[in-house]
Amino acid sequence: MKELLKEVELTVKSELERANKVHPLFNSPHEAYAVIKKEAEEAEYECALIKDALSQFWSYVKCDGGAPDMLDCLDQTKEKAMNLAAEAIQVAAMAQKAIDSMQ
């Protein structure tokens, strides 16, 4: 886990650098809040999609459903988990941007 967190930290720094090239530092704490809130809501949405895909997978498991349907649910779970990870990285990057903007 420690190694993964180090990689995530590097990815957050990379995302912050990318974002800073496109958008300047935040003008106010209000702006920072709005951007971080937006990214957090997008992460929550992806998490809800993961829960839906897992629920569908579990339904197939309980009734001994077909492997193709199960695999589709697992593919969706993986895709949404990766989207969630990307959104979480954006939340972390925007939180750092807010820190940088307020210092």
C-alpha cells in the first residue's frame, strides 16, 4: 500500500501541474470549494456506479447467472473504479491547489 500511495502522490502532483497550465490558482476560498465539491461529487457518482455494478454481479452470483453477464458486471466495476480513482486524484490535486492559492 505504501508504494501505491507514493505512486498516487506522484500522479496527484502531475494532475496539479496539468491543471495549473490550464487554470490559474483559485481567486478565493469560495472558488476552491466549488471546484473541489464538483470533483468530489463526480467521485461520489462513480462510487454509486460501482455499487450498482456490484449489486448486479451479486444478483447473477446468487442465481448462478451466466458468465458473460457476470464478466460484464466485473468489467463495469473495474472501469468505474478506475474512473473513481481518477476523480479522487483530481480531488486531491484541487485540494493542493487550494492550499497553494491560500498560502
